[in-house]
Amino acid sequence: MARPLRVEVVDTTYLVSARSLAPDALFGNATDYRIFLELLERSVCRYEWQLLAWCLSPGSYHLLLRIGARNLATGMRYLNSAYTLAHHQRHRRRGRLFKGRYEAIAVEPAVGLMEALQRLWLVPWRAGVAADAADWHWSSYAETMALRPAAECLAVSPLLELLHDSPAQARALIDAALEGHAQTRGEPPLPPRRCLGSQEFLSRLRASARRTRGQVAAGASRLPTAIPFAAADPAGRREAMLAAYASGGYTQREIAHQFGVHAATVSRAVGFSRQRRQISPSISN
């Protein structure tokens, strides 16, 4: 059975994290960290995310992102797949690198932004690999605090503006929050939460999720039952999905819902057919 698609809310900030399957196996040296950051910058540009903060540790990575379109799952799939390929090629390994799917916590900036930054920048300290946030090179803390030049893809000013009109005051608030956290060094990672925000914020997210699911379901119900579908024949299923897409009346997500597959499966089928030029010109436009 296909895994349920994540419901994403446009113009929402997310604290995103992913962990390695084996302990501390994500980044083994400086080259690993640099390769991931290059792929992260590429992902930010490709999917037009706003990257507010990031932190990498030997066994996990953590990002604070604002998305302007429903493309978080697509972008994370690209980022994790590209890094897994690069990592395995360098280290001559095979198999899974990441432990399950990524985690995404919606953040209401006015309420949960500082807790999100605590969760993110204190990961190395909690893991015992750094004395404090400033002591860890592989995070955006130093860039945010103007301790080193900021990367072009990092949205330092927008982050500070969410905290205070004055950049100096915003940085002072960050310092105070990181020094006054209640977490004890050596404790396990903080438990996941649905969101960091008010109950009203959570209610708005749920309402948006229901609307999105309803739109997907309504769109999928438009698919004509006459489209040929051979469940036991992958090639026949692919041709049926392509026929639905070639009609121009259905999105890839709607087709995926009808056929019980992930949207990426439909996307791959369309892309493969485009490469071989076996589909009508209307699909390519």
C-alpha cells in the first residue's frame, strides 16, 4: 500500500529533521558536511524555499524552512536521495542511510520560533560534540550572530526580523534563549511535536489540511473509470497513468490517488516517457 502523502500548508515555516539509520553515520568528515551543504543550497534555490537556520550533527540534520508552495516532500526526497547517492559513492556503501522519513514540525513564528531555534542549534551540545552553539562549526548560528559571513542562501535578516525590529536586540534574545534552556546535556533528543505554536495556529493547520485532502479527493474522483488499468501489469498501469495525464484534465497527484501510488511514481513514468518521446507533444508543453 502506498504511504499517505504529507499535507503541506503554503507560506508556513517548518522545523525539518532527518536522522541516520546507524548512529552518527550521516557525516563522517568535513567533506561529507560540505557536500550536504552544497546539495542543501541547490535544493533551496530549486524549490524556492526560505532557509532561516540549519544545523548538522554526526547523525542528523535540522533545517528551519519557510515554503511558498506545496513542495516540501518533493524537495526533501530530492535532498535525501542526492546526499545518499553522494555519500555511498564516496564511502563505497550500499543500503539505507536515513532512518525512516523526515520529520516536519509546523512553527508559528510569533509563538514557537525561539523553541525551534533551541531545538535546532542545541543538537550538537545535547549530543556532547560541542561545548555550546557557538562552538559548533556546522550550523548557521555563527552566520546569524554575525560571527562569520552568511551564505547567500541563508535568510538571516528575515529570521532576525521575526524576533525584533533591531538585529542587535534579536541576537541578544537568541543568546538569552540558548543560555536559559532547560534541557540537560546528555539527555536524548527532544520528543517530536505536531507544531510549535498556539492552539489557534494548530486549528488553522488542521483546517487547511482538510481542505487540501478534500481538493485531492474531489480531483481524483473526476478520473473516468474507462481508463485501462492492469493492476498485475506494471507496464499496463504505466500506460494507463500516461493516458490520464495526456488527456490534460488531471494532475499527477490526482492520478496517483486514483491508482493508489505515490505522486513520484507518476512523475517518473511521465519523465521516462518524455525522454523516449513516446507521449504526445501536449504532455511536454
